[in-house]
Amino acid sequence: MTERHTRPDPEVAWGDIEYYLDRGLATTVRLNGLARPRVDYVVAAQDIALHVELGAHQRPPRSALPMIRIDQVAVEGLRMARIRSVDPSLARDFHDLLCAVAHRIVEHHHSLEEAFAETVRAWSALLNRRRVLDTEKRIGLIGELAVLHAIGALPGIGWADAVTAWVGGSAEEHDFALPAYDIEVKTTALEQRRHVIHGAGQLTPKPHRPLWLVSLQVTRGGASGRSLADCVTAVRDQVRTHAPQQLVVLDDHLAGYGWDPAATDEERWSLRSAPLVLPVDARLPRIDDPLLDGMSPTLRARIDNLSYRIDLTGLPPAPQPPAPLIVLRLP
């Protein structure tokens, strides 16, 4: 499905673009109305690009940046330069760069060559590194902070032990290791409760230790939602108040996830549905170590870097989950 919009505005909200990317839809937004040269923001095939009309003898500028390519395309009888990224994971930051280039062309009437060169000079520090946390990692961290907040707020455990129990991201298979059980947290922004599982051990309970799976669904919450920065601040404030000796441990753990307090944080989230808490037992769909151990050693040795997706949509919640998991909210 392809849509076209005409708007004399070089700014495009990332939330609007992300709507199309999340749904695999295509759209073209004309950023300068009927003015020339024509400037289009294009979403197609899970990718974004800026199309700028070329003059009769004008060639596309050259890009010396390995992550950005500029070529020539034909659109409705026009020759247009196409600026795109070769790495879709950079889409959020690349979006801002495209808007900056378009702004210089539409608002300041710079040529494409000038606009691109000026933007690259201004953004060189950003273009030379990856975004610290992509969307999947951000919402994953939000989910773990929600569980950490619930554990810390429980009178029988407290914040000092809650921070100690948070072991996800420390080469441990599960996110939380409490005295009597372990917890694995999965968070998704999909409408279905589908989660990616990394490795056979992620949903394999340790000997004589129950494992609980927490499934969270989030959606972009607008002004009423909670950003990752909001969640981090809420948890840090609680730790600073109730277990200040653990604040350094918490900050080290956040840094291990790639959290940067100086990073721009525009995305706000709220819970899409009630959290789902399930025991990891024979009723849960999974590929675990016992299943793979049933294979011959020769075949088992040929399975490497296992990753798969499970769909928990419609499964009934556990009637008696552990106390910290009864009430979960974004901190």
C-alpha cells in the first residue's frame, strides 16, 4: 500500500514515519508542496529515503560516508537524487539527518550539494557511531525496570536486594535471580504477544529453581506515557532513598545495557494490555536444553546461535504468580 501526501513543511514527525515502518506500509510526503526543486520523504520496503529533484545537468552529490548512499532514480518523469542509509538499524537517527537536509533546501534554499555537505559537517559525530539503544532494547529495558520497581517496592524484599537480584545483561541466562525463583522478562510493542527468545537456556529453568516468564506489551503513549528516561529516574530515586549503597551498582548495570543519561529520549510508552505472568513448564511453548539434549551429539553440535519467536497471545495467566509480579506498571 502506497500513500502520497503533499505538505509545505520540511519537518516530518518520527512517530508518523514509525507508524508506516511498523506496519510495512509505503508513503511519500512532498515536503515543499508544489515548489521546485521537488523534495520528497519516502518510506518503502521498511526503509526511508529523501528524494530531491535534479536540474537538467545536475548530478547527485557523492557521499564519502559508508553508511549513506546517494544515487539517481526516476520518479514520475523526473530525475531525482535518492539519499538512503545502508543500515536500517540507524533509521531513527537517519530520519533526523534527512529532515536536516530537507530543511536546508526548503527553508534556506540551499542546493542539494550544499545542504548535504553542511548537514554532514554538523552531524559528523553522530554519523560515526550507532545509536546507543535501538527501540527493541529500549522497551526491553523499560520492561525490566518495571519488574525491578515491583520487586523493590515489595516490603519483604526491598530495594537493596532488588538491585542485587537484577542480573540480566551480566552474562546470566535470566533477568532476575531471587532467592526462591528466577524471572525472565520479555517486552514487545507488537499487537500480538510475540517475543524473541535468544538461546535454548533463556527459557530453561535452573535445577530446583522455578522460572517465571513475564510478558509485557507496550504501545506509544503520547503525553501520558513513560519514557525510558522517566523509568530510569523513578527507579534511581527509589534506590537513592532506600538503598543508596546500591546506586553505583544500579548505574553500572544501566551502563552495561547501553543507557546514556545524556541521550535524547523522545519515545513515550504505556502498557497496551495487562501483564501476563506464566510459569515456565510443559505448557509453555519453547525450545529448551532438555529438548535439544534429546538429539544426537553430532546433530546438537551443529545448532549454533539459536533464536526463535514464541506467541503467547491468548494464554491464561498463572492463578498465583509470585508476590512481586501480581501488580506491574511502568515506573
